[in-house]
Amino acid sequence: SQTIHQWPATLVQPVGSPLSLECTVEGTSNPNLYWYRQAAGRGLQLLFYSVGIGQISSEVPQNLSASRPQDRQFILSSKKLLLSDSGFYLCAWSAGGRGKFFGPGTRLTVL
Amino acid sequence: AQKITQTQPGMFVQEKEAVTLDCTYDTSDQSYGLFWYKQPSSGEMIFLIYQGSYDEQNATEGRYSLNFQKARKSANLVISASQLGDSAMYFCAMRESPDYKLSFGAGTTVTVRA
């Protein structure tokens, strides 16, 4: 069966510091991978998605970036965090159109 | 423009009763998919049910059923025999072709009362 991991689970970072969130998927090959952000009490906003190694599409302009160095690894980064980057970050995978399965999420607080 | 609209920010339901969560969508695609997710207080997003635009039958998964009315562009979720563990935020989402991006609604908070 497929599983998706994210770490860390929670993170508190000062403004201006770098960020690296990691997501890995097990039990599937060549998945589509996604990063979403959820502000408190709100829906999900798609940030990045990837259909293969090194292939990244950005949905919104921002100071975040994503990379996919391996087939089942997806990394969300920032060189300098802003207060507005606080939120709940969810990684997801899909293989085909019928389902998108989410990781446990990372709760990021930027102070 | 808003692609997914969930007009009910919060709902209360009595245990063992059914509850219907509204979702309307906007798309010009002929091929699309509709999803419902449950997000408990832990934050994880749990996939509940899927309806394809060409599926003739309404999707069902256990106590969850999707009332798909294509002409009205609505995809309401029905939870039957509500349980206390159903208390959570519920999100409707839509995938449009050709990629597999999902657009989410703002969500509906469901609180089940004993």
C-alpha cells in the first residue's frame, strides 16, 4: 500500500530564516506530487505540482520554491521566510485522476 | 472566479441523523472529477469519495454518498447515520483536465451532537 510522509510535523522559524520541508511517498512509482498551503480555517491553496523528476509547476508567485530530486521526493523551500508564510503545508500524491492522497502536514509558524 | 462554492460554513447534526453538505462547482470542461475530503482537528486530509463527470451513478462509500446533479453543477455530500467521529471540516474539490490539480472549496465544519 502507498504511504506518504512529511517532516517535520511542526516548525517555528524566525522571519528571514530559510525553510526546507520534505515529503516522500512509498509504494508507488512516478506519482504526481503536490504542495498545498492551508491558512487557519480556510481551504487549500495549490502552491506547486510535479509530474516527474525535475519538473515543477508553480501556481502562485511567492518566495517559496519546490524541487523534486528523486521520483518519490518533493521538497518545499524558501531562502527567507515571511510572516505570511505561516500556515499548514500539505504534500499530496496522485496516480491518475481518481484520488489525491495527503500527507500528515507540517504546521509552520513564522515569528 | 470561484470554482468550488461551499455555502455552509458550519453545521450541527444530531448523532445517528443524516446531514447533507452542499457543493456547487463551475467549469467549462466536459471531463472533470469531484472529490470530498474530511479534515479532523489533527489536520490530516482524508479522502472520502470521488465522482467522475461521466459516471452515471452517484458514488457511494459506506455511509458517504455523493448526490451528483450535473445540470445544476452540484455535488452534495450526504453522511448517513452521523457519528461523533464525523465532527470535522469537510472540503469539496474539483479536478479539471488535463492535469490533476485540485481546486478546493472553503469547507464546511460539521459538529455532531450526542
